[in-house]
Amino acid sequence: MATANYKELLEAGCHFGHLTRKWNPNMAPYIFMEKNGIHIIDLNKTVAKLDEASQALKQIAKSGKKILFVATKKQAKELTSQRVAEINMPYVTERWSGGMLTNFATIRKAVRKLNSLEKMEKDGTFDKISKRERLHKSRQRDKLNKTIGSISDLNRLPAALFIVDIHKEHIAVSEAAKLGIPTFAIVDTNSNPNLVDFAIPANDDSSASLAKILDVICGSVSEGLEERKATKEAAKKTEKPAAEEEATEA
């Protein structure tokens, strides 16, 4: 399974927390010390929690279920979209739309609208309508694609959420909690780790820190998907000889 050791996390600056005056007391178990007015995160705890989260996410991916990644803060958007697209999981890197989970039926309607507009463009329907109407529909498609294009293949509620910065994504955390969807998150010293099921104590502002943790998480998800694929292929090979044997006996 994809893992990160203490040294790698240290080099990525995962240990730097927020100013001590901005801390959340619930993060006390994960804080190693205070230095120059900044809390330093205990990376031994980070390694343990990262491994725990990675193992759980790997099993979810192996089961064939979807994990929704949420990261709308500036330094996390591009990193998340790049890495998550590679493992073919849905993600939200633009503004979180209220009700994205709790009012999922409405989101699915918007996705169907987006798919319909994209189909119109591909099958030549756009060429048969007026220029004004085509411009309107193109703008509508672009707007929908920006906000929900990355979750267009999410046909049902996700099995889990992976969140970068629960302080910023508090609405997503709240919606997941209402629906009983497991939450995994990078939690900095200014946030409450008790709000999520799997808290990974780490710097959620540094691009290097985020990249390192996302690499481990996405690597584990990828392994889960590969194991699922291998299991399916093995099952097919087992079924084929059995079918041939039955045909021979008949």
C-alpha cells in the first residue's frame, strides 16, 4: 500500500501548523510543540493517521464505490484535480454548492442537463439553432461544466468524502454528517478533528504538504482499483474453463 514515512512528511513541511492563538484545543493530541508562535504537528501521529485513512480508502475503492474529493482553496484546486482525475474519481474544486449531497436529486438534474447540452453539440443540433440560442446554450454548458463537470459520472451519493481543510469546507462536512457518509480529511491545528471520521493532522496550506498527502491517498485508491480489476479478471478466467467443461459434458 502507498505510504509516506516521517522524513518525507518532514521535508514536505507537513508539520507546520497555524499560529498558536488560532489553534483548536481538540487538536492538542496531535501537537508536538510550539515554536516561534507556531504549533508544530507530531508527524508520528500524522504517519499513523495517514496509513489508517489510506487503508480504509483503498478498501472503499476496491469495493467499486466512489470517493468524492473536495478542495476549493486556491493552493489545493489544481493539485487535487490533477491527481484525482488520474484515478477517475469525482472531485469538487470550484465552489461547493449547498445541497450537493443533501439535495442530490437536484444536482443529478443539473448533470443530466449538462449531458444533454454536450450531446447537442456533438450530434450537430447546435448548428441547426439560431446564433443567439447557440451562444446561450454554450454559456449554460460552460457554466455547468465548471461547477459540476467533475462529478458528471457520480450517479449516486459517494461512499466517502476526502476533504482538504475542513475549516473552509464546513458545509461539505456538515452535509456528509447528516447523511452518514464517512469523512476523511487533512486537518490543520485551527480545525476540530472530531468533526470527521478519519482526521489526518497536517499542514493544509502548503502545496508541498498537500501534494505529499494526496500522492499517498490517491496511490492507495489506485491500488484498490487495481486489486478490484485483478479480482474481476481472475473470476472471468475461472468462469471460462467451467463453462467450457459444462459444454463438453453436454
